[in-house]
Amino acid sequence: MTLRSDFIPIFDEEPTQAASAALPWRVLIVDDDPEVHRATKLACLGLRLLDRPIEWLEAYSGADATRVATEQRGLAVAIVDVVMESPTAGLDLVAWLRSHYDPNLRIILRTGQPGYAPELETVLQHDINAYRTKSELTSSQLIAVLATALRNYQEMQRVELASRAANLAVVAADAVLASAGAFDRADHAEQLLRHCADLIGAAPVCDGFVAVQAGAGLPLFVLYGQGSYAPHSGQPVAELGASACGHITRIVEEQHSHVADDHVGFRVFPGAGFWSSPMSPA
């Protein structure tokens, strides 16, 4: 049987059964006043922004925040006080975050002593995304500025994923040329999956599979699977469940990218696509 060169790499960066879970936004509070931590969390109690809950991480000094950021991935927003263990502790932390952490991180500077960091000067000199004094930041204003920051973070993630998609298209094209038509070989499928995992930052071995068509209009089947999909090699894709089958069908029929909060799928070349769900923290 001769197989068409229609590869559809599919990944689950987390176990399949967790694919429908809404990953929380990870928000870091940095303030030396425990009451500020309590009030911030109370104002947002039970809140869901952009259809996702909030996971709070807390630090009580600039040094403590550096430790948390070093240990934790996927922070979306940091709400940072200016004056803590030193008059410039917050600004020093901002500089460290911009040098050592994910550039997509949104930083909200919140101060009770604006004289130490005048608003215009601070915004112009430091890469922050919002500046608020504690006296003006009511509960509704806090939620509004947090929602804006998360929306900006979400959009920057989408732009980054689109860039990864473009890189993957180049890798896939190289694989097509290098394979010289030998798309019926599982080792080629495994190599392509490894390239895909590397580009999206997934673990080298994670849940995923390559699907192929034996001919135009014929059903897709699993050529090679790994992780939870390993037992499904040789089976029709339709037997993998509605989620995987639905995403593949959408990518193949519409032939363009789909980037959302809980998955990313994009066209690699005609008849082929890539899907990762859910997205792991950056």
C-alpha cells in the first residue's frame, strides 16, 4: 500500500483526560504588606477572567519574588509594589524580570508611595505595562487592569505560537524532502513528532501521534503513536475520540491555523497539520 505524504502530527502536552481542564492564569503578588495580599485576593475571589480562573502566587520582597519567578514557570502577570526591603526594590525586580523571565509577562506596578517612583518617569524608564497607586486602585479598577493585562498576555502568546507554527512549517518541509517519499515508515513519523515537540517546548516524549491517508478521500489512520496513543497504531483516527478527530478534521478541511487558550493547531503543508492541547505554561 502506498501512502500519501499527508502527515498530521498531534500532541497532548498533558494527559489526554486533562485536555478539557481550563488552565488558570498565574498571577504573582509582590508586596511586603500581608494586608495587601489579602485584599487583592478578596477583591478577585471566585473571579474568572477570559474564561479561566486565577492561581495566586505570593512574594513579600523583591528577593522573594526573584526566587518564586526562578522556580515557577508560566507567570502571566506580576503585581509589584515599589518600596519593600529598599526604596527601589520593586523597580530592581522589574529590571530582573525583564532580563531573566518570559518577555510576555505583564507587569503592573502598584505603589503606596508614588514619590519614590513618579508615574511618568517610571513608565518611560522601565518596561512596565500599568502604573497605579494603592489609594486609587479600587476593586473594580484592579479587576479591570488585571483583565487588560491578561488579554495582552494572551495576545502575545498567540503571536509567539504563530511564529512557532511558521518554524514548524519549515521543519516539516525539510522532513518531506529528506524522507524522499518514505512516509509509510514509523521512524520518520517519530522524528517529525520530536521536531514538533521541540518547537512548542513540550517534553521530548509526550502524548502524540502521526496520522496518514492511504489515498484521497480515504479515512485517516494512526501511523505512529507515543505516550497514551502508542496502543492505537494502525487504528482509524475516528476511534480516538471526538476531540482528536474533530481537531484533525478541522485542520484538514479548513487548512489554516487555529490558536486558542487551550489548544494550538496549524497547517504544516497541504493536507497536514499540528495540534497541541492543552498548552503548557511558558
